Amino acid sequence: MRRWRGVADTPADLGRTVVTVGMYDGVHRGHQKLIGTAVARARALGRPCVLVTFDPHPTEVVRPGSHPAILTSLDRKAELVASLGVDGMCVIPFTAAFSRLTPEEFAHGVLVEDLHAAAVVVGENFTYGHKAAGNVGTLTQEGRRFGFAVEGIPLAGDEAADGAVTISSTYVRACVAAGDMESAARALGRPHRVDGVVVRGERRGRELGYPTANVECPPYTAIPADGVYAGALVTRDPSGATLGSAPAAISVGTNPTFQGSRRTVEAFVLDFSGDLYGEHVGVEFVQRLRPMTSFPGVDALVAAMADDVAHTRTVLGLPPAG
């Protein structure tokens, strides 16, 4: 998949395209349905499918200080949408000036002049332009005027959830914030993952017999509620591509037994010995095992860690430690 930043750098050899536009944070099952439709339309027309997304999140520009937790980094988003068949990903820098474009200026300038759209596929609740004045209806009118087809796709629902909720990035963020990783995974179609770099921590885990990878995540990352989780540590290359994964017991919190104050994500990789410092990794969360707890002493903490590892093996369907 080709990837570029800013519509001005759109490859000249793309020709006419099928475009889908959105933040696509999480690339959840609703997004996957929408992207799948765009890819199918592109294949039918013999055109490349281009996904347009934004950086930073538009709400931070429109309402400074309101930046939502981010479910997928740009690298992870690129990996996920490429796996769905997208041919190109254009990341538009979302600036104050860009936010002031009228719907017509966006449709003509971005979709027609820069991306040469033959068709545009968006969610049925899609809005665009200054103060979100444009919607699927106005986009359809612009399409008739400028020569591109428009398709608005109904939003997907999570029938397994109580009350059958509509799948959205906001819904997934709420699940993650509550530590409900099963509901998050149903909506995403895979476990929730945070990406980062392994850095040196306090090294207490090593001293206690449970060396952990201390993962430093970018600002605004959607980190689950404090607690202990069963999951996996995913190794990545510097571009963000997934290389492999290994089962892990994961701790999120401030280490209250040691009166910690800095919130960390630490992964104890089962049946592993080695040095991960400086490695680009992802941490996948499968199930929350327990809340974060302050123990009366080191012995009680170590006993709890042993239980956490055994519980992790059970949740992940692994045999007991030899």
C-alpha cells in the first residue's frame, strides 16, 4: 500500500480513484464494512482505493484540549487498512485553515482536483467542511455537479452487546477505559492493542523474578483501566508492521505497593528470556484478570503475580508451566 501525507503529494500516476474518508480510529468492524465496500467498488471499476484520514484528530483543532484517546496509531492504522485491500492512504494534516474549508471547497479541491475521485464511499453519518456543514446529502449533490458517485453506508451494530449498541470509536474507547476487553474485541474484530517502545523502568519485576517489558506509549494512547490483564506482546519493525507475538501477563497502573505515581504498561512475557530494550512492540489485551491492588508486602505481591501468570495461561488456553 502506498502512503503519503497531504493531498498535494498524491501520486500523479493514480488516475481516477475510489475514495473513502474518515478518522478510522480503531479500524473497528463498522469501519471494516465501510472500507470493504469501498475496496469492492474500486475493484469493480478497475480503480485504486484511497483511504483519506487526518492527523491530528480534528476535535483537538476545533476544540483544543478535547483530544480523544487514540485506538490506533497511524502506523497501525496503515497496517490494518492495507490488510483490507486499500491501495493508498492519504493523511491530511488537520489544521485550523483546513477546518475552515467549506463543504464545496473540500469536495472540489480535495476529492476532485487532488484525488480525482470517481466514487466516494462514506458512513451514513459522515459530515465534512466548516462546522460540519456537509453531509451525505450535500456530498451527493456535489458528486452530481463534479462527476463522482457517492455511497453512504449504514453503521454496523454489535448484536452481542446488551441492548445492541452501534459500533463506533467512541463505544470502543468506553469499553477500553472500563477494562472491558471482551466487548472491545467484539467491536474491533481483534484484541485492543497499544503500541510503543520498551524502555528501562524501575527493574523491580526482574528483582522479584518477573522481568517485565515497560512499554512507553505515545500521548493520547487509549490505555485500558488499571489492572492486570491476560494478553500478548507483539513485536514490530520500525515501520509498525507486525512480526510476531508471545503470550503475556500485563500490568497497567502506578504500582501502588511501591507507592508509585507514574502510570505504566508492563508486560511479563511467558516462557521468555532476553533483552527487549529499545524494541518497537505492541501490547494486546484479551481479558482483565483483576483490578490494581496495593499489597501489604513483597511476598504477597509475588504470590499474586504467580496467580496472575497461572490465570493468564488458563485464559489463553496454554498448558501450566513445566
